[in-house]
Amino acid sequence: MFRRKLNNLEAGNSLGADAWRRLRANRAAVAGGVFVLGLAAACILLPPLLGLSYSEQNLALGATPPSVEHWLGTDIHGRDLFARILYGGRISLMVGAVASLVALVIGVSYGAISGYAGGRLDRAMMRVVDIIYALPFTIFVILMMVFLKDPMDRLDAWLRGFDWLSGLQGAGRILGLFAAIGAVEWLTMARIVRGQVLSIKKLDYIDAARVLGYGPMRIIFRHIVPNLLGPVIVFTTLTIPSVILLESFLSFLGLGVDAPLSSWGTLIKEGAEKMEDAPWLLIGPGSIFALTLLSLNFLGDGLRDALDVRSGKH
Amino acid sequence: MFRFIARRLLETIPVLLIILTATFFMIRLVPGGPFTTERAVSPEVLKNLNAYYGLDRPLGEQYARYLWNLCPKTFAPWRLFEGDGLDLKAAFGIDLGYSTKYTNRTINEIVAAKLPVSLELGGWALLVALGVGLPLGVLAAARRNTWLDHTASSFAMLGICVPTFVMGPLLVLVFAITLRWLPSSGWYFPSDRVLPAVTLGLVYAAYIARLTRGGLLDVLSQDYIRTARAKGASELRVVFGHALRGGLLPVVSFLGPAIAGVISGSFVIETIFQIPGLGRQFVESAFNRDQPLVLGTVLLYAVLIIGLNLLVDIVQVWLNPRLKFE
């Protein structure tokens, strides 16, 4: 019975339809969304379809500027830059999506519990957030990467022991990135969710649920969290670019993904080292990267306007 | 005002203590000590090394000793500048211990040599951020919806989406390699400061321009501005005499995050431009797992950021006294 009621509630208000209409009217947001979806599809589908390889070397060829054969040129080992950008995009976008998801789950649960509990527990939980906030995220993530390096290297060595898991090479480092980035990016989400919960929990239907004898966990996750979807979606869209940026930042410093894998950060780093002789190695990955960030930000802003959420990011 | 400052200062002590404790135990619990990465250290040598750095002691004792060495025991700020750079030991009796990588140097010496470089870089970057961002934002707000506004806004969006580690190499490519106007790396002459400071500052200039524009537009739509206009005040006087002070509030509250961002940005900038600052040192020490150096640097950053944020908060309350009670 409860489920039917919830469905009726969703069908009854046209918030979703309204928001969709407003979003479509925002040309920058639509362009951003189309670009990101197209890029993600290209990163996933194009390499197997075109038979591209990110590791195939052609040392005789060396670094060549963009040509008909290699659209974005080749690097010093003669590897096709376009293929490397697509493979790097897989890593960067995956880290962006998964680490944002980690941040989403932690942030929503933490914020909702803190806000609903109120009182001393709320104060203690928010104090923890304040303390982690006192340091810049990058310092924390660098610390976490130092902390996670050994366990993750051991996991990698263990994975290498199995032939059939060879596809997962380097997974340890990426898991470390998920954990380290997810561990800091949830903070803002927790704050936003807590603020929303504070206002929602005073509404009558929550009292009604409590009178019916439902436990706090059921009320939080079945009655309150579904009503938070707007701000949560918006903020997740805005988290993805900052996660991608953080990952590239780490990879640029050499603390992120390791060879043979490469993300956009490692490509930009390689490009920056070779830019005197081969500027296209910097300009290609750099502009794709900037375009992706721009698109995701436009999409996030558009969603915020469409859903009319006031979420102050920092 | 005094009570506000005192309360905030007292609040920072537990925060610093928790950061210190968490970092200390996190680093000590990492499997493998700082000497395991070096090649072929015999067990005897390892034992001696551990004994030398006190790493063979119980963890609790190490922690207590570290904490005691950190406590300020003297107060002589005038001695801060006696040696080369910042002498924390002479001034406050703060001892950050020994580096396990650069065995002949104390962390105090490393910090003394490298912190001033990073502070100078950060200072120039903030100057660029404010010097470019504020005028741009004011101009965009005053000439709203003209080509000037659109140009300034696209510049801001560009600055936000092109990260420092793309912008830096691009600026080097254009101004150092192609045009040969400025040096591409180093930290010796005044001209060496230009590219790093501009790279680091541009991102924040973009944010500040956006915030200034938004803040000014909010204020410009208020009644007292209309009154000023009705009384015949010139546009210049309306913007600078009446609107600017209120319009700058969001910019001041952004300065806290901006300072933290400049510090983490310095990791990348100092790597790109080969600047011998603390940021590059921090990244290197994370690489080398030079645990005492990582710990000392994180603590220093925490103190720096919390202190500067406190300063920003005080300025904010001074500009807008209503905040005191929130």
C-alpha cells in the first residue's frame, strides 16, 4: 500500500516534467549534456569498433603532428593520441562517476542521519565534517594515497597472480583513487543533505509516519531521502567535474593512475613535458579535458536552474 | 569583537589536535616504514635507523614526544627572521623533528628555506587574482549585458574550466618558448615570478570576477541605490561610493576557500615551474614516504589555513556585524 501511495505522489506533481522542459530550453546545458554523453559513448564504443590500441607503438614513426591517419597526431612512441585520449577518458570518466557515486552514498546517508537525529549526535557528526573541511581536499587525498599505496600495490600484485584477471591490471591504484576521492567529496553533499533534512523533518507527513510506528531508518531512507532527489542530482552533477579535476591533478603530480594505464591527467603531464617539440600532445588532451569540465558545469548549472535548487557549492 | 576572536581561537585548538593525531596515527599505521623503500638495508642497519629516529619506541610514547616537541615553549617572534628564512625553533621552540629522507637536515631547516618561497608565490597569486578579478567584475556589473559583460563572463568561465596544470604549460609555451618574453622556470629574478603567479592567480581571478559581478548586481537592485540615483549621484559614485562595499561581501567570504586553493595549487605550479617551495616538497615527501616531513608539512598547512580563515572571518564580521551571532 505504501508503495502505491508513493507512486501516486510522484505522478501527482509534475516537478520532473517541469524541470525537463526548463532544462531543454537551456541551450548551454543541452549542449553540455549531449557533449558528455557523446564523449562517454565514444570512449566506450569507439576503441573496439575502430580497432584502436593505446599501447601499440610505432617507434619508427615517432611523434607526428595531426594528420589524416592519426587525427590528433602521435606521441614520441608513435602511439595514436586519439586512441590514448579515448582510453584515458574511460579512466577519467569512470573515476569521476564512481567516486561521485561513493561520495553520493556516504554524503546522503551521513547528512540524512545527522539531520534527522538532531541534538548531540548531529553536532558531533557535523563537527567531524568541519574538521576534515579545515584542510584542503587535495592535501587529504594526497595523504590517503600515501596511506593506501602499499595495500593497493599488494592487491595489484595479488591480481597479477591470476591470468584470467589480467584485464584488471592496475585496478588497485584505481580503487585507491575511488576510496581517497570518495572519502573527501562527500563532505559538501552531507552538509547540503543535512540542511534539507532539517526542513523536511518538520513536515506533517513525517509526523504521520512516526505515529504509524515506523523506525527512524525507514523514515530516513523511505520517506525523507526520496524527497531530496533534486538537490542530490544537481550536486552530483557538479561533483563529477571536481572529481575528474582532482584525479587529473593527482595523476599530473604522479600520485594517480600508473602506467600502462593513463588518464587525461597523465596525458596532460606527458604533453607538458614534450610541448616544446610536440605541442599537440598538450593541446589535444588539454582541450578535451577543458571541454568536458565546461560541459559538465553547464549541465549542472542548467539542472540547478531547472530544478530550482539553491545549493551553494563552497 | 574580542570575545568572538577569543572563542574562534579556542575552537581551533581541538581541531588542530585532531588533525595532528589522525595524521600521525594514519602515517604510522601504514605498513612498511620510511626505510623499506630503499634498496637492501640490512636488518642491523634498519634497527639502528629505527633506534636513531625513535621508531622502535611504543607508538604512544612516540606520539607524546612528538606532541611535546611541537608545543610552543618560548615566545620570541622577533627571532623568527634571525637565520635564513623562518626560524621556528628560535622563535617559539617548535621542533618538527628530522626528515628521514634528507638525513642531514631538520624539518625546521627545510621549512625555513621553503615556506617563504611558497608564501611569496601565494601572495603574488592572490594579488593577481584580486587585481584582475575585481576590476573585471565591477566592469561587467556596471556595463551589464553589453559586449564587455559577455567578454568578462566568458573569460571567467574559461578560467574556471582550464585547470592550472593545463594553463601553466600553455602560458609557458606561448610566453616563454614561442615569444621568449619570460623565463620558463626557476626562482631567481623578479621576472621568474610572473608566469607562476599569473597561472595560479587566473583561476581565482575568474571566480572573483564572477562573485563581484553577482554581488554588485544584487546590491545595485536595492532601494538605497535607486535613491542615490534619484538624487542625481553619478554612476561612478553609485558604484564605488555606495554599492561596492556591500557587493564585496561574497568576495571576502570566497577568500577563505581561495587561500586553501592557492596552497594546493602551489603543488602543481611549483612542479611545473621548478620552484623550490614547500608545495613541491610536500608532494616529493609523499612520494618518498618521508613521514615526519609529511606530518610537519600537513600541520603547517593546517595552521596556515585555519589562521588565514580566522582572519577572513574577522574581516567579514567587521564588514557585516550581523554575522557575529550566527
